[in-house]
Amino acid sequence: MTRTDLTRTDPTRTDTWAAGAAKALGAVLGAGALLLPAAFAPRPGPWSGPWTGIAVAGAVAGWCLLVALAGGTEDRGPVVFVRERLGPGPARAATALYFGGFATGQAAVALGAAEFALGDSGWRAYAGAALVLGSAAAYAWCVPRGPSPAARRLRTAAVLALAVAWRALGGPLPGPGAGDRAAGGWSAGGWVAGGWSDGGWAGAALLVAVPLLFGWVGLEGAVPAVARRRALGGTLLGIALAAALYSVLLAAPGPAAQAPPPAAVAAALGLGSAALCWTYCRTNLHSTAARWTELTGRGRRGGLAAAGLIALGVLALGRAARWDLPVLLIGPGAATAALYTLIAVAAVRRPRPQEPTDHDHSDRHRVLEGAARSAG
């Protein structure tokens, strides 16, 4: 495929507000709708999830406008966008950020799955996370194809249904992190008790904002050009709708929702949430392996092994340091922040003359998912 192929306009594309909003929502809604509320919804204070989430969404909307003014990433893909303006070195850096961010991020996804299934965040959750990660990697090793588009849409609908159900019941109970917070581990709860709330609220807000970027993975490849005004308006509408949804999901439960749900209901919701997180872990490993191939030229199975070992290493470190889910989300959140910053830098630079290259030639078809839409 040539560089011209990458920027060809899709004749089936419709530039409408509804289509733009649907594309943006499809890009960013996914496992983050389960993991982020489980990690941050119970946190009080001026920097709590909803308020910080609104600030993050505003920053993302401004970033989207900047990239749209530079021609957008929807037709090219983010890595090609960076390469055309900054050169092959930064483009490889973008690919490396994809690989590293999502390899480490699977530790958080696997831990979230285990915590949902077990209702605990102690050593059993970490042991369960290792099993989740190992089984997802084994499945990805044996079955190289990802889910169909219809299956991905069904999965997104199931995630939203479970997220709303958890919200109606007051959140995952017992909440992820309860075990280690009680034992004095460093978790999101420790940020309040450990002094972040006393004069250090700006630092605490940053440590919440970075993991919240996990919920915006996928948008980097779905920004239309500013000339497509209706599509861009729809994209901004989709960002606003996603921000509103996250604000509701991240809000602390009210007094009426404090009573624990029936044990059978909580178990069913927990197992359903765990199963969905497992599927995201599997498809993310597929896509991370694709980035490994683009970086090294080696086979996808080597990428699966490398990503799996990195994620297992993060889990082992997390258990040793007694980190909980919010802390593990810092890794993929920081990688997302770095990638968005790199794209923003590229957006303010003019395209540079360059020879066609095969690096990341299928970039627009390999969008990774953290919170978000499937690839693989």
C-alpha cells in the first residue's frame, strides 16, 4: 500500500453530526467505563473523578480542534500523521508508545478483571490477574483473529449496560482496593489519607487526570479534518457525551445507593465485568503484537510474549509495592498523554517532503484499545 492509499477519502463515509458522534463514542467507550469508576468513583475532594474528568475532557476537546486544523488523523492514522510532519524517528516513537503503554496497561485490565470477579484486591486478585493475563495471551497466541465488528459493537453495549448497573447499585461492592487500602498500601485512597488532600491537591489532581486518559484511548485515530465541519462537530459532540457519561459514572454514590446489592446480583455483575475485561485484554494483546512487528520486523508471537512478560512484570511490581488499580492505570495513561502530546507537536508543524515508506502502512486499521474500540 502506498502513501497515497493512506490518505484516500472513503467514498462510503458520511459527514454528519450523528456519524461523527457515533465514531467518537465508538472510539473511546469500552473497558474504561468499568475500570475507571471502580478505581476513582468513591474518591471525595475537589480533585475527585468527575471534576478532574471534566477538565480532562476539555483538554481533549481542545487537542481535537488543534489536530483537526492540521488535517486530522482519521484518514491517515496517528503514526502516519506524525511521520509526515516530524519524520520517521518520532513516528517510531509513537509506535513504541503504543506498544509500551498498552503492554503495561494490560496489567491494569487483568487486575481489574480479577477484582471484579473476586471482589477483593489482595494477593488473590493479583494471582487471579496473572491467570487472566496468561489465558488471554494463550488465546491470542492460538487464535490470531480478533472479534468481528458486530461482536465489538455488542461488547460495547454490554460494557455500558454493566457500567450503568454498577452505578445504579452504588459501584462494585466490595470496592476494588478495599483490601490493600485497609492494610495501608499506596492506592487512590492513600492519596487522600496520605496528605495529598492537605495542600497537595494539584498533584493529586494530576495523578487522577493521567489515569483518566485511559478512557480516551482511540480518539487519536478518529479526528476528522476541520474542512469536514459536520463530522468534526459530531466528534466534539461525541466527546461531550462521553464526558457526561464518565462524569456520572465517576460520581460518588449517593446515600440511597450505599446499601450492598444482593450477593447473587453482585456476583453476576462482577463475573460479567471480568469476562468483558478479559476480552479487551485479549484484543489489546493482538494489537500490541502488531505494533511489535512494526517496530522490530519480527513475528507477532514474539510481540505477544514480550507484551505478556511486561504486563506480568508490572503485576509483580504492583503486588510487591502494594499498588492498586488506580496506580497501575498511570502507565497507560502516561503513554496516552505522551502520544497525544507528540501528535499535538506534529499538528503545529508543516508536512515535510519525504519518500513513501512501508512503516506502519496499515496504521489506520490497527487502533489499539484501552478504554475503547477494538482492533485485531
